[in-house]
Amino acid sequence: MWAIAFACAISFMGIGLVDPILPAISEELGASPSETMLLFTSYLFITGVAMFFTSWVSGLIGVKWTLVGGLVVIVAFAALAGASGTVDEIIGFRAGWGLGNALFISTALAAIVGAASGGARQAIVLYEAALGVGMAVGPLVGGALGSLSWRGPFFGTAALMAITLVAILALLRAPRRTAAERAAARAARPSFLASFRALRNPALLALATVAVFYNFGFFVLLAYSPYPMAAAAQAAGIAEFGAHELGLVFFGWGLALAITSVLVAPVLTRRFGLRPVLFTMLGALTACLALLALFVGSLPVLVAVVVVSGLLLGIMNTALTEAVMEATDLPRNVASSTYSGVRFVGGAIAPAVAGPIAAAIGPAAPYWLGAASLLVSIAVLACVGGVLRRVGTPHETAVAEAAVIGTGDAA
């Protein structure tokens, strides 16, 4: 479990790694912000689409070799992205990177939940902590290496993932099974279309819809914010605000996300219940995006609101993932790959839309669109309460919490 969690942290570095170097890539390769933000889109879109099939792949070749295969693909395409000579090449190699990421991430969530001795809740907290650590360290590494060359973060990630690959090969052991257990596992393998059929489940479909609009707002903030920050710094006459400084800002954002994922989210969901926490966080994030739009020309406000939003996003990510794992009777690997697929596709749309909208309307427009998207997610969550009864009650007592954990284990 710990080996997989460590690998998850390194894998999630790939999401925020390019954030600090987007302006540098634009400048050195002669690309527009809209073009460089497609580094997020190609990565997230392929990750999302591939995740619909990862439960079938893991059922066919096993969890360990699905994880290993994903890591091999990530190492190869991260190195190729670093060796690229044009933005189009980087976009293409980031897509291949996304395929490896899909194989690894969705399988890792199911593997951690299955391996944890403390139940689904604790395992999900660990997974989201790994996400937060990766999100925090990714921009820091990207900023440090990107201050030397925009190629540095790509080669650095390839090296770190190669180390992770060795760790998984050495530490992850497949469980020994009897012939009867192997036969039962083969019979229970998800079908090729299992993830698409899983969307027939009303609870999963409802939460997946919430995730689409939520992740649109999430990645507007993550992928677009470096450009208003760089413009605000230039307008304020701050010459020294490049990859290193952006890396520090998003390190603070990711660190805040990691802390609340681990320390705050479990307390809030246990005390108040998942749905009230989801409503509160979505409302607060909407306010953050509105503030970013209103003060898009102020560097101090942009930095402060982005870091504060990390606190909210950490709670939101953990609560939403936990809700998905509790809401249905679907096999964990099917539920996690389906939810993760929809989640990343929603995120992929945001960078592709933010650049053209900013160029056509103004720098505040992407933030207003992100805020509107979060309002839609609130409306969806409000309308589907009937199918989320299993995740709608507070876990105020140890007995109640144990019952919920048991439900998660059964799923």
C-alpha cells in the first residue's frame, strides 16, 4: 500500500509539473498561451478516455502488471517530451504520458483501497494525500528545474518515475491464490465496456456529472492561473517572476491541498456528512474563482486566493472520492476507473477553452466561466439527493462510521 502511495505521489507530480514552465515554453518555442495550455488538455483527455478501459486491463493482466505497464509508458513519454523541439510534439507526447497515467492512477486507487487494513475511508485519505503531495511537489520541481531549462522537468519526471518503477517491481507482491480463487477472479473480470455500463448506476452517474463541472473549475484555476500571474507581475514591474516563483506559488497551493486532504477532510465529513461538505466546498470555490476574476490584475490577490483554494480543493477531492466509493455496489476497480475517467475528461476541457476565451473576451473571462461551472455542479448535487442516500448522513459515532466503512468495503 505504501509503495503504491509513493508511486501515486510521483505520478501526480506530472499534472502540476508543467504549470510553472508554461510561460517559458510559450516564449522559447513561440507558442501562444492557448497552444501551451493544450499540454494539459492532451494529457488529461487521454488519461480520462483510457481510464474507462483500465478496469478491463487490470482484470486481464492483474493489478501489479497494469501499474508496471503504466509506469513504463510514463517514463518513455516524459523523456520524449523533454527531447521535443516543438509545442505540437510536446502535446503529442503528453497524450502518451496520459495513457500511462491512466493505467497507473485508476488501478492505484482500487489497489490502495483493497490493500488497506483500516478500511476504505483511511485508504482514500492516503490516496488523496498522495495526490496532494504530488500536486505540491510537482510545481516545486517544475519551477526549480524549469528555471534552468523548460526541458528539465520532463527529464526529471522520467527519472523519478523510473525509480518508482523499480520500487513497485521490488515491493509489490501479488497475493498467492488457490486454483479456485484464480478461477473465481477470472469469472469476475470486468468486461471491456464495464465502465460505460457502470454509468447506468444513478448514484455514480450523478457524482460523475458533479465531477465533470467541478473539475472544469479546478483546471481553469490550475492551468490558466500562471498567465494572469505573469501578466500581473509584469504590470507591477516585477522582473523576477518566472518558473521558480510560479513553482513556489503552486507548491503552496498543493501543500495546502495535501494538508486538508489528510487532516481536515476526514474530520469534516465524519462530523457533518459528505453532502453538506460537498455543498460548502463547492460554494467556497465558486467564491474563490469570482475573486480571481474581479482582481485578475492584482498579483498579491491572485497568489493568496490560489493558495487558499488549495485548502478547499483538498477537502473537496477527498469528500467526492469517498462519496463515489460509498455510493454504489459496483466493484471498486470499475467504480474508480469510471469516476476517474469522467473526472479527467472534465478537466481536459478547461485548458482548451480558457485560452481562447481569455484572448477573445478578456483575462477575467475564464475565471467567470469556471465559477459558473461550479454553480452547475452545485445545482446537479442538489437535484440528485434521492440517489445519494447512502452518502448523505453524518458519521458522528464510531458505530456509524464503522457501518459506512463496511459499506465501502462491500463495494
